[in-house]
Amino acid sequence: MSPRTTPESGAKKGAGGVLTPGRIAVAVLAVLALVFIFENTRATKIRLLIPEVTMPLWTALLATAVVGALCGAYFVRRRR
């Protein structure tokens, strides 16, 4: 077996690829965003173009975060 095909080299490569500094930073930011969202639970009035809706603030923040994540994922896929 050549050194390139040993199971050990593949295991090290795969484990190092899972926890990159960028992925850790994104995970920390996601956790902080979720803490922020769920700490803000009071009801608030939100105007959606014409109607005014009263909903918990965490729902509006979570919906905004999901829309932002979907837009980001769309543009990242499109760039590739």
C-alpha cells in the first residue's frame, strides 16, 4: 500500500475537514443568533406592506433569519 491510500491518512483528512475555523465561526454565530431570537419573546406589531400583524418578536426574527439563510445558500450555489 502506498502512503496515499492508507486508511490513517484518509481518517485524518476527513476529521480535519469537518471542523474548520470557518465552520466553527458559523456555528457560534448561529447559536448566538438563536439565543438572541429566543430571548426576545414579547409580542410586537409588524407591518407587511399593507396589513399590520401582531406576532411574537422571536417568530419575526426567526423567519427573517431563515429567509436570509435561504438567500445566502442560493447565491453560494449560483456562484459555483
